[in-house]
Amino acid sequence: MKPEGWHATLASFEEGLAESDTPFFRGLAHGSMELELYRPVGADLQTPHTRDELYIVRQGNGTFERDGERIPFGPGDALFVPAQMEHRFVEFSDDFDTWVIFWGPEGGEQHAD
């Protein structure tokens, strides 16, 4: 499937992952937004990203580490990671996968506190 447009099915993401040599498949994109399905096997080896991201856990459970803090996660949980922040999924079940949404400018969105 071409990763542009306004509709994608879970089956197209599953098929894309099966054909990929990486643990993620980008199946939908528009402007700065990208939607991926991420399914690490054994270990999560990702490094910090240049844009903000949102994970929405589809299935499985484990522990999520973000900037040195650890929390348990499970299906339906949403996890936000600002651009450039260290993070990873640790101690996750074999059936774990998550939706990943990237958006915004390089370096992440800035906000006033």
C-alpha cells in the first residue's frame, strides 16, 4: 500500500509488517503526520526521534521507559514522547505491538509553560 491517503486497514499494516525487514510499517501519511504499526521482537532498539510521537498500544503489555522513568503499559494505553527524548519498551510480551503517530516539525512542537 502507498503510505499516503486517508484510509488504511489493519490488514494492510499487518501485510506491510510481514513483508518488511524492520519492526515497523508506515501505512498512512499526510503532511507531517505518519501512522505506523510497530512490533519489536525480543528487544526495542529504537533511538530518540526528531519529531514528537504518540504510541497507542494495540495489544500486549510490558514496561515503558521514558527519560529514566518506567511505567507499566497494556492495551489501549497512550504514551507521549517529545522529540529527542530517550525511550523504549522493555520487558514486553511476545504479542506486543503499538500504533505510532509522528507529527509536527523537526525538533518537536514548542509550548509555553
